Amino acid sequence: MNGQSWAQFFAMGGYGLYVWGSVLVVLISVAAELLDVVSRRRVILKFLKGQA
Amino acid sequence: MDTSSRDRIRAHARPFQWLWQYASPQRFYPVAGRLVPYCLASALLLVLVGLYVGFFVAPTDHQQGDAYRIIFVHVPAAWLSMLIYVVMAFWAGLGWVLNTRLSSMMARALAPTGALFTFLALWTGGLWGKPTWGAWWVWDARLTSDLILLFLYIGFMALQAATDDPRRGDKAGAVLALVGVVNVPIIYFSVQWWNTLHQGASISFKAAPTMGSTMLLGMLLCALGFWAYAIGVALMRLRNIVLEREGESDWVQGLPEVAVKKEPV
């Protein structure tokens, strides 16, 4: 950030919407995918336990 | 015939015998489980350092201003979208030719992650295109072939989901995945073969990098981190698929996470 303020940092020279819109969607997608895989595992294990 | 000589014959029939044991879902399931934390931890570390370098160390671009910083997520996502496809087609093909069901399960486990990264490459590309080209989307060769990649992933998953018999689905998926591989070099070389609005490759093996070294470092760290994440999440999904498909078998029923603990009377 080379000596600028946080406000300047988040503004990204006027491109904040584009830059943070990219980074945030990537992070949200990854979190959602992890959540999906973990919850799927819970469902499968619950089903398998019910069978035994 | 005693067991040892039978083993010797088998070792002759199958080279890389030691590797074959991991083709068994039963053997690979715990191995995958042990690998996942290392993959996810290194992914987190690499992406954090990569984004730090990208956003706090790398300078502002003199042409594109700070808009170029989308590169730190766009290029890693785009690379992975192509790489995962090739790896998915490889495992699907291997599962078809060698009849190893774990390979086909690996292909299934990779598809959603590949589709996600293709979507992210298109999404971040749109957000980069708007300020630099003035358009969210153009029908140029790079963007169009990448959209086709997304449809290939979706087609692969839909085909698997629509086929009740898992092994038949694996084979059908393998045919689709292998035919679709031709699209990957088209995506990669599209910026050279056609006159596209999309800029040329960020990294070339022939020429010195045209980008600043801290920009390059941030991008490579994020790419490695995304890579580690993709391996980790695909292994997690592979374990789910193994449990779903082999749920009836004794070894799954005997797993500590499945077996119901008997309460002491």
C-alpha cells in the first residue's frame, strides 16, 4: 500500500468495486464449496450410522 | 501355488505394483483424509502471503492503475480451470481403460471444483474487462472457449447425475471428458491464434516476464495456493463419493466415523 491510507487502499484508485468484487466472490465461493463438502459428509455419515 | 510366487507373478503383470494398492478406495480413503489438512493449511498460507504481496507490496500498474490487481485471483483461477479439466479427463480416461473405479471417482470429485474455478475466471474476467475494455463480456476467442469449458464441466456433472449405474456413468463421463480436452489448448492458445481483445499470456516459457517481479511473485503464490486448495477440496469430495458408493461394504461399516458406538450396559 506504499504509505497510503486505508481509505485510499480500499478505493483502489477508483477500481474498488471491480477489485473487491473479484476477491470477495472468490473467497465466498471457496467458503461455500468447503461448507458444502463438509455438510455433505455429515449427511452421508448420519445416513450410514442409521443403517448400521 | 504358494502366495509369494503368486505375488511375484502379479508384480510382473502389473508394473508399479506398490502404486496399484492405492487404486483401492479402501486403501486410499484414510490416505486422502491425512492429506487434506496439509493441503488446506498450505493453501491458506500461500494465498495469504500471495494476496499480501499482491495488494501491499506490488506497485500500481502505470497503464491499468489498481484494476490490474484482479490478476492475483483471475489468472490463478483461469489456470486451474484448465489444469483441473486435464487432470479430470486423465483420471476419467484411466478409470475407463484400467477399470479402476477410484480413478473415475477422482474425476467426479474434481468436476465441481473445476466448474467453480471456471466460473470465477469468467466472473473476475468480467470485472476486469469492464474498467479496461468498457465491456463485461465480449464474444472473443478466449472468453468464448472458456465459456465452453464451463459447459463441458456442467455437461460432465449432468451426465454423471443422470446415470443411475455408477460405472456406466463413469464411462460416459470419460468419453465426454476426453473429447472435451481439445478445448483446453484452444483456450490457452486462443490469444495467439486469433486477434482477441484479451491480453496475451502473462507468463511465457520463451521470453522474460513482462510483468514486475513482485506482481509475478504474488500471482504465482496465489496460483500455488489455489492449487493446494483444489487438491484438498477434491480429496474431501472424493472421500464423500467413496462413502456414498461403498457404503454397503464391510470396510465402510467398520470405519470409526461410521460404526455406532455400543453403549456399555
